[in-house]
Amino acid sequence: MASTIPRGISAELCRTVTKAEVLHRRRQVLALQTIHQDENYAIHDVADSTTILSLPVHARKLNHTYGFGMFGPVTMGDLRSVEKAYEAWSPEENPRPRPEIDVCEYAHASTFDLLSEDYSITGSVCQFQRDLADFETPPAQADSDVKVHLLRGSGLVTDHDTSYADFIDASVQGFRSGGRNTLTLRALAESAVARSDTNLYSAKINGELVGTAVMAVIDVGGCKVACLFMDSCLEHARGKGVHIALLLERIRVAKEVDCEMVIAAAREGSGSARNIERAGLGKVFTCKTYTQNTDH
């Protein structure tokens, strides 16, 4: 059953954040369709949700559904349409990738009824947000060893010494220590570079590239939303303030370019989530991942 939206968080806010995330995922795949025309990437829309589909090796990062049930009631026909998209996309895979549907805790009650029988919760992620109208980001610490630069966008001194290839490699290296698939990490970094709505950032300590991050500016019905994502830090540089520096600089730039809010997502209780909250964002909602049961 859907949770009751608490005071201070409106249904409109939840829908705006969800729409921004839906558009973000669509643009990731659209960029990859352009870069890798010989590979399979697709988008399937149902009831204002979006399902992104790619090579099975990319797992849920580039194969999942977002926004299902957030814009009104959903039907068994809607769910079957999502499932059929998975079935049609990789008919020769054995085993075929199972549908994974990220569902906001405030989604319409019909969503949970539909998923209660043949799906199980396999994970969750928290969505964070902050209005920028009255938000003052602290100035950069003059004595900090971390220096954030811009590769593409506005609001910072451009980093002329770092190429897009350097950015992609550093992003992959920062994430791969967690055992993630390097092909997927490279695809995600390549999509960020290829998109026209992204600002790319580098973080350096004593001139060494140690972190990367991305900000996409997305218009949702006239509301300008800054989506912060792909925050990566090389393992040996962790604990030195790289992530928080990247967060604060992007928030500052987002306000400079007249964004109304910033959003970011992270696993609950993770170090990323703690830094996001330290930077001033608050949790709006949690999405549970519903995965189709193997015996379906």
C-alpha cells in the first residue's frame, strides 16, 4: 500500500522529481543510441513511466522501469506492456533479464496491488531534493586541497588539462573498486559526455585528477531542475572531501543558472547519501525495486 505523503512534501514535488528522473534516464539511453548505433538500446513508455532497455550485461543500471504508478492508477495491461517489452528485447537470452521496476513509496495504491503477487523487493534507493530560492552554499574553503574545475558548462574556470577521455577513464576507475561492470561504467560516462544538457566537473588534488561528477539541467513543465549524478572518486583520494566539494560546486552553479531545485539519488545509509545530506539536500521519498520472481 502507498505511504501517506508527510507534511512538507507535496504530491506535486514528488511528481516533479520523478519526471526529472524519467527524462534523465531517457536522455542517457538516447545518447547511447547515438554513440553505439550497433548495440541495442531502447525506451518503452507506459502510463508516463519509462522503461530503458539495453544489453543484459548492463543489468539494472540500464535495464529498469522508473515512474510506474506515480501519475495515476496503473492496470494489469500497463504491467503486461512493461513485461512484454523485456521479453521482446532479449528473446534469445537464457535466462532472460527479469523486469525491474523502481516504485516510489507514494505511488498510486494500484501499483502495489499489481506487484504484490509476482514481484519481490530486491533493493531501494533514496531520492533527495533541495529548493534553491533561499539556499546559500558555503564558500569554498581556501585551505582545501580539493579544487573543482569545469570541463563543459558554465560557472567555473575551465579545466583545459583534462580531456573527455580523461574524464571517462577517471569516472570508470572511481566506480570500479565496488566491483561494478566496467563496460556499464564506461557506457554511463560516455552518455554523460554525449548529452547536450550536462555540465561535466573534475576534482583535483595537487593537480591530480581524483574525482568526476555531472550535472544535467532538465526542464520539467517550466521548473528548471539540476540533476546531480555520477559522482566518482578514486579510491586513494576518498575521505579527503572530494565528493562534498563536487556537490557544493554543482549546487552553487545550479543556483547561478536559475535552477529552482537540485536532486540526487543514493542508497539509504551510504556514504554518498550522508554527503548529499551534508550538502543540504533532504530525502523526498524512497523507491523500492520490484523484481519479477524467477518462478513467474
